[in-house]
Amino acid sequence: MTTTPPTERTRVRRLPNRASYDAATIHAILDEGLVCHLGFAHDGQAFVLPTTYARVEDALYVHGSAASRMFRGLRDGIPVCATVTLLDGLVLARSAFHHSMNYRSVVILGVAAEVTEPAERLRALEAIVEHVAPGRWAQVRPPNERELKATMVLRLPIAEASAKLRTGGPLDDAEDLGWPCWAGHVPLQLVALPPVADATQPAGAVAPNGRA
Amino acid sequence: MTTTPPTERTRVRRLPNRASYDAATIHAILDEGLVCHLGFAHDGQAFVLPTTYARVEDALYVHGSAASRMFRGLRDGIPVCATVTLLDGLVLARSAFHHSMNYRSVVILGVAAEVTEPAERLRALEAIVEHVAPGRWAQVRPPNERELKATMVLRLPIAEASAKLRTGGPLDDAEDLGWPCWAGHVPLQLVALPPVADATQPAGAVAPNGRA
């Protein structure tokens, strides 16, 4: 897959020059993000909940409690929207109107399917741990039968998806360029602070840096 | 308002010990966040889009193009869910199963109303700019009539809302405490990098730090 041609539902209408349907762009945003916001509707009311995820090829995997109402609903075919947003900066224009944010976001629409095949389930769980802390899956105690039974894994195809991006400084109107205030943008970055070790540690344990 | 008593729809069911319905907790999360994810349903399909916002007392204000389909739909009474998530850290447990994230999130359900009263509209737009860069509203060129006409401001009451929080290190099973890998958590923080000035600047302009 190199592009996800926009459908009537994913075509970006507001500021379409910021849109991308390129798979590499979409994948890069998904791979950099740590949290997706899952949206689903119940009786016309949308609910939006944050959760971790991982991308493997053309699929987004999420996992949760097998007892979760959300996961049961999604498994049963409720249409879902998964949105990942990376906040890259504050755009401070000369006019209030042109203030903005720099961001990269992806919206995926579709129907999720429960992953029941044991090898794919394990691969998905591995991907979710590795997405957050590369190399960690090989170090940790693997899931046991009880834990696997308590976990639902869902796969959402990245088939109907779009990205939207804004970069750079403010786009002020020409007549505002002389307005007497600072104008530009303030990049934002999610950074990892020093790891905080748990009270008990094996001898020689080395703290990871995490992914951020 | 000191609490937002949970309704059937906002009561946190998964890990209810992480829930809070305390207004001060909810407000602090909303005031720290920079982006909310707005969810709404159309023909049973949820859509989740990121946007800026500001809280003023017991209301969340969002703004967008008056021509936006989403904003027109919300103005016309489509139920909305506004979710704000602060990602505070990676929780690296000894077992794959107990890996988690530290976070603080707020979910608000309700129906938004268009703000048409000119003074409240201006206050909301001011709050949105000040939320991102305190002190900036007084410096920038205020909105003119054309810009105000092109902008829709919506108010969502923070009446049916809940917060969910996780802090601290991993909660491993007792039998895993001797597992030979590092365990702990990695705090994450959104930081502002040095401001990037636009090409034209007035003499003596001072770069702000932004809010992050």
C-alpha cells in the first residue's frame, strides 16, 4: 500500500492543502505516537477514550480487558475512529485569528476485528510493548494463559485513513506584518525524563530510555 | 461546582479506582492540556478530530470555521464527546501484561451550543489564545468583523464529565518481583523548545515561551 485514496468520509475538507493520503506519512505518524483516541457511538452519543496501540504493516492493533464494554462493542462491529495526534508546536501570529498549532494527525475509520489466532495475538502484544520500549519484549515475563484470556486484541485495518499536517511559522495577512509584536512558532517536544526505578531491582539492571 | 456526579454514561467502569469526578481535578487537567479530541457520530460512524480549546469556569470553548461541517453539526445539537489526555509516562513492568502508561484524562459528554453574544464570543477567543500563550491577547491584532463572522465559537458545559488518572510505578504480581529485568517508569513531559522567530519582527520584540 502506498496511498489510501480518500473516501467521501476521510477526504479532508477544511484546509485540504494540509491533507495527505500517503501511506508512508500515515505510518510515520502512527509509529511516532504513543496514544490513540478511539471513538465510537452508542445511541448517537460519541465516546472518545485514549489507549495505547501499535501499527504492524497495514493494521493498527489495540488491546484491552476482555470484559471492557468498549472492546466488546468494537469486537461486535461498532464502527470506530482511531485518531493519533502529534502536537509539534504553537504558532503565534500577529493577528489573533491566525494563531494556530503545528501538528501531525491521522484519522482511521473502519470496523475492528478481534484477533483470535494465538500467534497473531502474541505478535500484536509484542508490537504494543515494543512500540513503547523497543527491545523490552525479550526481557519481560511473557503473558501467561490467564493473562491472555483476560486480554482482547483488536485489529483495525489502515484502509480508510487520512493524515493532516501543519508545519512552520504563522501565515499572517500582509497588512499585519508590521504589527508590533513578536511572531513565530514555539516547537513542542515530548521528552523522556530520567527513569524512576522500582524499589526492587535485579543486580545490574539497566534502565531503558523508553521510546519518547 | 465542586464535583460532577457520575452519570450512567460518565461513570468509569474499567479500573474505577483511577476515576475522579472532582471539579478541581477535571479543571486542572483541562487547563494543562493544549489539544482536545472532539468526537461526534454521523450515521453511526464516530469521527474524532483534534482541536484547541480553553476552559472558562464550567465551560469548554472550542472554535472553528463557520463553514466547517463538524462545527455546523455540533451547533445543530449532535451530541459531542471532548477528551483531553495528558501522557505522563511509560510504566515498564516485569510482566508484559502489567505494562501501562501514566496519564491524566478527562472525558466530557454533552451538547454544545453556539456562542452568539459578542462579548462572550470575544472572551472565549481571548481564553483560547491566552490558554496557549498567556499575556498574548493584549499584544496581538484583535479579530476584525470579517474574521469574527468566519469563526464559530461553541460552548460545551462541563456538567457530565469524569477524569481518569494513573501515576507511579508498575504494579507487578508478587511472584514476578524477582524477574531479572529493570522495572520502573519513565516520566514524559511536553517541553517548549527555543522559539523560532518569523522573518519580519518589530524592533525590540521579545519571544514568548509559550505555555508548555
